[in-house]
Amino acid sequence: MKLRDLTNVPITSFDIIGDIAIVWVPDQYMDKAKDIAQAITKIHKRVRAVYRKNPVEGTYRTRKLELIYGTPGTETITKENGILLKLDVEKVFYSPRMSTDRLNIAKKIKPFEHVLVPFAGVGPYALLIAKMEPTAKVVGIELNPVAVSYFKENIKLNKLSNVTAIEGDASKEMKNWRRWADRIIMPIPMYAEHFLKDIREAVGKKCYIYVYLFVDSKNPLEEGKKKIEQSLGMKFLITDYRKLRSYSKDIDEYVFEVFTSEDFSPKEPLRKAFIEWLKTGKGEKPNIEYKIWTPDQDLWDLKRTSDFVLGIDHYKEGLDYVISKELAKKRGII
């Protein structure tokens, strides 16, 4: 049974989120909105409320909804790929249409990987990855406090212990995850390339970055590569790319799998030579700029101006290398 067959109106798509249906009804068909909503409830018996959607807006990418039919209430629980997600469809951003992409990416995660998800929302990517790969460490960052609250509730709802929800601006939070991530998933297609310069601080020695972009439907790979090159600021390979949806007549949304490695950097041989010199003391000290980190310092203050950050006696995520105080004195570093 199809919606069009029941209503005689050319509306074919709508989203089901838990027990809520969300449909776009153009102004010219609003006189038939209730008929459309009732038809949806006939097709999907569990739906208790049908809302008319409006465009996504604002920093939090939320949308205003108008109740067309049924019992009011925008909070619901939906199930996707085996995980439960509690959310308020009017107060947070969530798209069930990305469920296949979330599953595709979750299947790629390897044991013990560190996975960072900026723009995490209520946690659909982070939670699925954490469930499918229990040995992974997953961190989701989200600016919307309402979404973060649901994200934390969803961690408990799914009984997961290997995922953390952080409230904050993703571009600013990267300083706390320097060189931590094996994979970074950034599901925000609008102006995503502008955030690449910030997230690169969290890129580990070898890292896959999943970048979502709106690109020309005729030359998606060429345009996607150009946008990434302009912002990432490091050498990379595009190892996979997939079309997710058509956005307009000439624009599609794609996800690009971007691989980067320290091995691509011209300074990597110097870094390796520097570590060898620290260990053995043989030969001349390589000409590399380095800074020494101590526990009373913010690592963020050091990372912008140095090729190498050295810890003396103390370990912290994001350091390039740690040596003992005795060895540091022996090498003339302190």
C-alpha cells in the first residue's frame, strides 16, 4: 500500500522515527494534510503522531514541526541497526536516512581503534560503532546541550562503557585529542571542509577521516578532492567515496573516506631520526624543532609551533615521545 494510492497527492516520502512520522507537505496541499497524515498511520500502525516538517535551521540544525494529526509529543525512542536512540525530533538533529551509511562505516572499525565523532548529535554513529566493536574507544562531541543529554542517556540505554559524550564546540575540543584518533567521522555536509583545518589536530599517525560534502553531481571526486585539499593541510589519499543522496538538480551529497599518514610527511624521517638519537645518542642531533611538555602546561600551547612534543617522565595522550629525566639530562635536553 502506497501513500499516493490512498491520498491522490504526489507525496511519496516521509520519515518514521520511533512512533512519530515526519512529512513535508507543500502549501498547495495543506488542505489535504490531515488525509495524508491519516494515510500514513494506516500504513504504519505504530505511528501515534504525524508532523509537518520545515527546513533545518540554526547552529543546532533543528527544525520546527507542526502537528498535523495524532497525539502531541516530540520525544520518542527509535531503533536503528540494533541500537536504541531516545531523542526529541524537534530539539535535536537526526536523520534515519543515514542509517545505511552508519552501518557501512561501523563495519570498517578495527579492534582497539580510537574513533572520534565531532557533530555527534544524540550518538547514532558513536553508539553503533561502540556496540559493533567493543574494544574500540569512541568519543562523540556535540554542541547542542539537549542532544548531549540524550546522547548520555542513550549510552546507558544501550549499556555501553566504551563511548564518551562530550558537550562542546568540536573545532575547539580538538586540542584535547591531539594525535589521538585512528578514525574521525564528521557527518556535517554543509561547509564541512571549513572544519578540516581544526580536526587535523586529532589525526593520529595513521588515520581515516570520513568527510561529508555537497559536490557537483557530474564531477564528485574531482570537486571533493579539491575541497579537502584546500582545507586539510596535509597529504592524503581518497580510498573510497559514495553517493548518499541527491540534494538538488546538480548537487549530490557524498561521503569521502580520506586516509592520511605521518609517512606522507617530509618531516617524518627527521622525527624517526630524532627518536633514534634520543635512544642511542649516536650521530648528530637531527635539525628538528621540538618542545618539552611538563604537567603544568597545556599541550595546546605547544602543538602549533613545534614539529615534535617531548614528555619528560610524564605521559599524556598527544605526546610524540616520552623519555626519563636522567636520559634527558644525558642528551643535554634539560
